[in-house]
Amino acid sequence: MYSMFSSSIAAISTPKGSGGIAVIRISGKDSLAIADRFVIPSGKKSVSDMEANTALPCRVTDENGNVIDTAVVTVFRAPKSFTGEDTVEISCHGGIIVSGDVLSRALECGAAPAGPGEFTRRAFSAGKLSLSQAEAIGEVISAKSRAALRLSRSNVDGRLAKGIDEIYTDIKTALSAVYAETDFPDEGLSPVSPDEMRMAIVNVKAKLEALKNSYKAGHAVVEGIQTVLCGKPNTGKSTLLNLLCEAERAIVTDIAGTTRDIITEQVTCGDATLLISDTAGIRDTDDKIEAVGVDRALEKLDGAELIIAVFDASKPLDEDDIRVISAVKGQHASGAVTLAVLNKTDLGTAVSENELTDAFDETVIISAKDNSSREKIADVINALFIGGSIGTGENAIITNARQYAKVCQAYENVSDALSALDIFGTEIAGTELESAMGALGELDGMRVGIEIVDDIFSKFCVGK
């Protein structure tokens, strides 16, 4: 019967389909013995006789000794492998049938089918990776932009783990001083003054605040910004969507009200990823179908992280434009980042930026028919969400909602510790710091529950 970590597991670690090679990975204490039953390496009696970190041509055989495929077998021995266990990788010819047959032989010879992300989970459990590094591996695989790849790659290398560990150590050092004085009062230890404690807490709070603020950039690059394109009919929203997508995704005509439902696309815009929805033109209408589209457009604004409102710059603002501005202004007050796009400047300019300052963080003046306008918008969005380089440097950057929630929790605990210090003294402040350590421990796997680990690795593909 399968048992996590005691069973040896196997899976195809390359995408399904035809290709040059497919890799079947076997990991666990019995992986070498399992491979011995159906893999015959060239020049060696068995796979078990192979040295660590070596590869040999081999024959993969069926239960009768017939050759299924010629391949290359590679051996990694514990603890110097990805999972920390003995691992065998068989690189056979690519193809659904042949790779499936090789995997079937591994299972017939004693391996259990690997679950989603189970190889990486074993690496985490063996202490080869922190939880943030494991998550970053998944983000590397799913990266849709070079910026996302750079950031995820840096976190695989430990950029975020290092930042978390630094804060965790700072809190532990402060707590050690408090509890040494409390638990060993007769040892003549120098007491920790409230001022010293305050300095330590203020330092930790500043680091946590910087980490918390990094989520805006990390989320924009890796997870993607929930973005809504809005405006009255015929301002060029669909043309702008096509420009951002660099493809003809929306129908463009001179007829007002062409877009009646929501079109959603994922696009890379500079370093940011936009989960962008083009909505129906917002205006008063007697057309029942169009009216439904208008209602949906207004509803879509709720929860948007970025709102791009498009205006026809060649005409003065009218009542429909004012309705759009009013709707956007309400969302801006609720925390949405708002960008006004003055479009159709190739036809003239009749709208001033000053007419839009109350509702918008930034204004861009463009013609969506000009391809260079895409770069202008990308530069503004990068400035609003990302700022400097996200792929290099020493500052830790969190990239997903789970990490952000734990950083916020730790930040609140540290803030409470600062308040408690003035009212109750160092001991109560220490209790709050313990809670902050617990939140950081859950963030990077030092004190994490099985349910959280299950959820994280369930998102991985089988074979990773």
C-alpha cells in the first residue's frame, strides 16, 4: 500500500506528447532496486552498481526481457539528489506510448504513482528547499513572462527565504534576551530595557513593512493584475485591447455599442501581467441586451485592481464620460489603481488632463492605432505597480496571496508588541513577538500545518 515518503514513487516528468525524449523519474529508498528489475545499463551488471551522478546507455525491458526502448539511465544517490532520496531518471524516446510503457514497467516493478508535486514535496520535507523556494519552482514552470521567470528564479535561489530568515532571526534574538532574563533571574544577566526592546521591534516592523509592500510588485508580475477596460462606447477600448494583446481579439467598428459582453485576456505589459477584461461601453441605452452589458461592465469594476478608463480625446467630455469618471472615482476611493487613457489623439485633442485628476492616478495620451502607444502604457503600469528591477537585487519580494497574508499577520503581531511594550512591559511584548515568529514560520515552512502543505503541492503538476 502506498505511504507518503516510505514508498518509492514514479512519474513522467516531461510534458505528454511526441518529442525528442521523455524523462521517467523514480525516487525513494527502493528506486535503485526497482530499476534493476527492468533497466539494463551498458557496462554494468545493474543500476545499483552505478556510481552517483553518472549516466549510461541502457535497455528498458518488459516482463519477458524484450526491449521496450533504448534509453539513458541516470543515478542520483541520497542525500545529494533533488528529493534527498535515491533517484533514478530514465530518458527514453519521446512519445505517449513509449513513455507510458516505461512508466508502467516502473509501477509493475514496485513503484507507486507520484502525486502532484510529490517530488518537490519530498525535497521540502528533506530540508532541501524552503516552502517559498518550493512555491517558486511552481512559479518558474508557470511563468508567462520573462519578468515572472526572473523573479521566480531568484526566489528558487533563496532570495525570499533569506529575507524571511533574517527577520525570523531578529525576532528570535530579541526574544532570547527577554526570556533569558525571565527564566534565569539569578544568573546576573543584564536586563533588557524597554528602549532596547523598542529598537529591536521597530527594526523588525520596518523590515516586515517593506516585505508587505513588495507584494504589489510580486503579485503584478507573477499572479497578474485584475484589470478592467472601461469607457463609453466608441472611445477605442477594443482597439486598445487588441493593441495590448498584440492580436485581433475584439471586433472593432465605428458602430457604438459593438462590445456587449466581457472579453477577458491575459497579456504581458512591460514587466506586469494583466488579467484584462474589455467591457461594454457605459452609457444610457434603451437596448435591453446592451443594457445588460452596461450593468456587467459596472459590476466588473468592483474588485478590479487596475482600471483603465478610455476617453475619446478628440471630443469634449459628455454625460456618458462623466458617468464613467464617477464610477471609476468610487473604485479609486476603495483602493483600485486608476489610469486614464486619452485616445484618438490622431484626430485632435479636446480634453485636458486637468479634467481627470480627481479620479485617476495617471493619465496617458495616445492613439491606440499607433503601436508605440503600447510601450507608453506599459511604462506607466510598471511605475504604478513595480517600480525598479524585480529580477535582481537583495530585497525579498513576496509573490502570492498566501505569503502576503502571513506577512500581514506577522506585521500586526509586531505592531501589537510595540503597543504592549509601553503598557505591559517586555514579557507581554514577547508573547506578541512569538506570534509573529509563528506566522513567519508558516510562511516559509518552519512551522507549517499539513493542510497548507497539501494545498500548495496540489497545484503542482504530476512529475515535478
